[in-house]
Amino acid sequence: MTRLGDLERAVMDVLWDVVPGTADGVTVREVAEALDGRELAYTTVMTVLDRLAGKGMVQRRREGRAWRYRAAASREAHIAQLMLDALDLGGSRDAALVRFARSVTGTEAEVLRAALGAEAGLTGPASTDQFVEPRTGRARVADEATDG
């Protein structure tokens, strides 16, 4: 998964935060208006959205002469994938996971315990946000699995 630059992140934040309930997507103009403090040209926002579409971060569909854009996956799915990708950078995945687990707060540790317990069938059904690929055994986020 590709890391996002500052402007790309700002545009994704608009898609994730400002218009999450807009299932049919938003136009370039609507995104530009939501980025009101940045004073960006319409063409700049259009270029960023086009690049994000090329990276698979946003989906777009034609509506008349304009495009409508929406996030291809949730913010949580994106962050989870970034974390999984970081584990693939090399070295020991186990050591990295242990170090991460030791660095979280008590509340975060409880969230992890609950999620792991649910995954093991101890506290309820498994989360629908993630699944394990049968070929690799690697955990993948559901949005990524269904979108591509």
C-alpha cells in the first residue's frame, strides 16, 4: 500500500471525515470547498484525486461531464494495511509485534486482547474488518480483499 503525501492525506481526510455518508461520492469542487483553508486550485485537487484513483485509494464514476469520487476503503482499513506492510519491511515480524504490543497503552492492549479473543472464538464472532489469506497466512483487511 502506498504512503500518502500531505496533500493526498488531506484529500483522503475529506473523503473519510467530511463526506463519509455520501455513498455516491463527491465532486472535485466539493473536495476543494472542504479544503477551504488551503486555497488550492481546482486543477490541483483534480490532479490529486486522479492520482489517488490511479493508486487505488479512491474509486470514481462518471456523472455527466464530471467525476464523483469516494474512498475505496475506510481509514481503519488503510491504517491496518499500513501496519501489515510495515511488518513486511524485514527483520523478525514476531520481534516487531512484541515491541509494538509492549508500547501500547492499557486501553489499547485491552482492545487488542478483545480482538484476538474474538478472532479465536473466545468472545464472539470474528471481526469482519480482517481475514487471513489461505495461500500466505497473511492477514488482510476486508476492504482490500473485496476491492481488488
